[in-house]
Amino acid sequence: METLLAAPDTRRRRAFATAAMLEVLYASGLRVSELVSLQPEQVSLAQGLVRVIGKGGKERLVPLGDEPVQWLRDFIAGPRGELLHQRPCDALFPSAAARRR
């Protein structure tokens, strides 16, 4: 797992996004579908929690550790905005076309 988490070249914006996604997946146990449907307002970095809408529309709070919270802080503060190029997007992790991944 450590090899997988260290694989992305985080000097590149898209790879940084991939690394942040992997860190959140590993720490939280979210399904990939839950991760890609996350919106920024569902994440509380101050509390280290993610509000997830799962299967059947059920909502739950998922705790994150310090490391994935820091990855998200760094991603939101830098690469996310650079990837969006000022385009609106409701996804926390935007695709290259600034649409939901």
C-alpha cells in the first residue's frame, strides 16, 4: 500500500489530485463512487470528517486522519483551483474538463 500511495509524481497537478484521492480512499474506506461524488461542502477539514451519501441515499459521517486531511488542505489550496481554471465545478475532485470525475 505504501508503494501505491507513493507512486504519483505530486509535482504535477493531476498526479497530486490522484495522490489526495488515494490517501482519502485508504484512510476512510469510502467506495470509489462515493469519493468521486464528493462535493467540497461535504468535507469538514476542521473536524476531520466527510459527510458521505452512500448506497440507497443513506448519509453517514466518516472520520479522516491527520494525513488525508492535510492532503485535502493542500489539494484544495492549490492544485484544485489550477485544474479548474476558474470554471465552476461541484465535484471536490474535478476531471480535466472540470466536470465530475
